[in-house]
Amino acid sequence: MSFKRILIAVDDSAFAAHAADVGIELAKSLKTEVGFVHVFDPSVGPGAKWGAPADRLLEMSERAAERLLVTFRASPNVPSNVAEFIESGQPASKIVEVAKKWPADLIVMGSHGRGRIENLLLGSVTQEVLHHAPCPVLVVRAQA
């Protein structure tokens, strides 16, 4: 199998930053296209707790997502033609949806490195993506 497009799921965690570094290095070595996907859910987070109107929450979340992608794009190893996707909704399903539409040959995402019991209790975006992705998924474990 050849990889021509690598989709890297990012958020504001150190886990995602580490996974992005791995994904970018892999893309560089394989000479493939790179895409970043960030999914936000405006119904969770500080704005929702403040009781902000839905359209204001959406706007705040989109701006935060754009700032986040600017940060990832600023990395010296990121190619200039990186594709960017900002989605609103349930993270796992939106990552899978973008991977199908773009279409990605590989999804790279970070793992928090939780144990089996925590994953059963908390659920896992990574686990959902693994089960529904249209392509292979590279899960990058958290650094020790």
C-alpha cells in the first residue's frame, strides 16, 4: 500500500503535538500530502458553562480552531501546501468523515496512553476512529 495523503488529527494537547510531529516526519519521508483536522464541540468547554448564545459559542470555537491550526502550520517541518479542516461536532465521526472526503490514505492521531479500564469508562476518540476509519490509523502513544 502506498500512502499519498496523511491526515493528522490535532487538538491543543501535548499528545496531539507529538503525534503531529510523528505524522509530519512520516509524510516528509514518504513525500506525501499532509492534512490537519481539528474538531471542536461548542457545547462543551468554558463558553457553554458561561451560558453564551449558540452562535457566539460557534464563532469562538471556530476562531480558537483557526489559531490552533496556525500554530501547527508554523512548525518548520510542515509543508507549505498543508490542507486544513475545521469541523464542528463529535470528534471521531468528523475525523472519519474528513478522511473519507479528502480522501486520506492514513490517519495519524495521538493517544493519551490511558489504561484499559479508563478507556472503558471514558470512551475514546482514538478507539472510535480505529473502528470506523476508511484507511489505516497510526496511533502515536504519549511520550513518557
